[in-house]
Amino acid sequence: AQSVTQPDIHITVSEGASLELRCNYSYGATPYLFWYVQSPGQGLQLLLKYFSGDTLVQGIKGFEAEFKRSQSSFNLRKPSVHWSDAAEYFCAAGNTGFQKLVFGTGTRLLVSP
Amino acid sequence: SQTIHQWPATLVQPVGSPLSLECTVEGTSNPNLYWYRQAAGRGLQLLFYSVGIGQISSEVPQNLSASRPQDRQFILSSKKLLLSDSGFYLCAWSPSGANYGYTFGSGTRLTVV
């Protein structure tokens, strides 16, 4: 069955430090991959997406993600975290054509001063 | 540009009362529409999706139903709410026939008391 795994439920990072959030997928073929961010009480906002081509994709708010086929991973990174980045982050995957995105369970990012 | 509207933002309802949450999309036609629920501290659960007027697919058996009376309108309903229906409900849309990810509404916080 198709699945997306985010192994870290919570992560705490100091402001200004680098960040990496992990995401692994299990799909029959290379899926489309997405990262979303959710601030408390809000909907989800798309940070970035990968369809094909360059395996390093740039997104909004200074985030980037790298697709690694050999590891079935799509980890999200940011070189320097700001306090405003504290939120919940969801990785998602889908296939071509009509699809239902499969979401991971989310990683809550806490930013310490 | 496309926009998605979801209301109300918050709702407190007694057990056994009916429910109607509405979602509308502007600036596009024939979108795929989705209802998700997010329980406290948990990930996203797909409840219903629709690829066209009157076409509803249910992902999980439950106390809820969905309808799509117009192309860009998606309604989530219940005849009698249960305590377990409490949660954060998110509507989303995606272009038909393509996978560009979802755009989410701002969500409805439902508390059943």
C-alpha cells in the first residue's frame, strides 16, 4: 500500500540553526511529492513540490527539499530557522492523473530562542 | 486567481445536532474537491472526495456525508453529531486531471459538546 512516513513527531531547533525534516515514501513508482506547512488553527500551505527533473527543489520561505530515489526520501531543509517557522509540517505523495494525496502524520517543529 | 472559502471558522454544537459545513472554490472549473479531518495531535484523514457534481466517494465509514450540488461547492453534513466528530475539518481542491497538489481552505474547528 502507498504510504508516507515522517519518523519524527516533534523536533526542537534553536533559532538560527539548520533544519532537516525527514520524509520517506512507499510507492510503486516515483510519486509526486509535496511539503506543506500548517500554523496553529490554520489550513495547510504548500511549501514546495517535486514532479521530475532536478532532485533539489526550492520552495517558499527559504525551504528546499531533496528527492533521493535510492532512499525513497524527500527531506525538507532550511539553512537557518526563524521563530516564525514553528509549525507543523506535512509530507505528502501522489501519482499521475487523478489521485488522492497520501499524507504523513506530520512533524511539529518547535523553535527555541 | 483561484481561491477557496470555507466556513464557519469555528463551531460548537451539542451532541445529536445536525451539521453543515460549506466549501466553495472560485476562479476554476471542474475542480477535484476533498474533505479532510484532523483530530487533535493526529494527521490528516481523508473523509470524502469528488471529481464532479453529484459524484462523491467516501473513504471511511462514519457519521458524516458529503454533497456537491454545484461544480464549485462541497458540503459536509451530519444528521446527528457524535462527540467523536470533534476535530478540525479542512476542505481542499486540486485541478482535475492533473496532480499539482492541493490548495487548502482555512479550516473549521468543530467542537461537539
